[in-house]
Amino acid sequence: MGDVRRQAPVCWSSKGTLARAWGCTPKPSTCRFESCQPRQIERSEMKHYDGDPQAIMNNMVMHGRNLALKSNEYSELCADFAAKERDYNIALVSEMLRLKASGVPATACERLAKGTKEIAELRYARDVAKGMMTACDKAMQNLRTVLNAYQSILAWERKLNEL
């Protein structure tokens, strides 16, 4: 799988101000962050891991199910957002055309239409639906990250058992 150790970023400050801002001490010879240098991780350093691969597998199954549920929820939220976006756009254009027909200058129609209570409520509903969709997407990303972490722990455990 290759070496997955993270290389430390280069400190571009000769005095190491970037390193101090991150709470690290730069090595004077290489100007890299000392706390980020690649090193072997000991089993005692693994927090929240009791060494039972079956527990990790059970957690992976649970998070996989949660990810599938979130995926279904995301599909529903996307459909809801699209419907609210459609309703908002139809109402906005209708109001703009009504204002234009009543003699309001074309440059002011959009601003005046967006200022009406009905259009503002539709825009608010659309924005809430978009926020819910974004939050669900972030939750799915979080679940994927957790699953990747569990996969890494299992790979790490496998390597330890080979030694």
C-alpha cells in the first residue's frame, strides 16, 4: 500500500514563525516541523482502540448502514431542493413580468420582485433546503472518513499481526 506517513510542511520563515504558530519547534538543520516528522506508532499510542478487529468490523457495518441511509436522505433532499428552486424561479419570473407589464422600469423589476413577501418566503424555503442538502452531504463525507479510518486501523492491525 506504500508509505502513508505524512511529510512535514517546509517552514518558509527563517525564524520559524509558522512553526511556532502551529505549536511546533522547527529543526534548525532541515527547517521542518519536528512534531510532524514521520515515526513509527506504537500500539500503546492508539487511543479508543481495544485491539479487537471484530469490534472494528461491527462499527464499519454500522457506519456503512448509516452511510446508505444518509445517501437515501440526500436523494430526497436533492429532490426537495429542486422543487423549491423551481417554485421560487417560477414565482420570481411571474412577479417580474407582472411588474414589467404594470410599467415598472426593467432594471428595477428584479429587486422589487424579490422584495415581495411571497417571493422572499420561497427564497427562504429554497435556501433552507439547500442548507439541509449541504449538511447531509457533509455528514456523508464524515461517515466516509470514519470508514476510511477504520480500514486504516484494520490494515495497521494486520501488519502488526504479521510481525
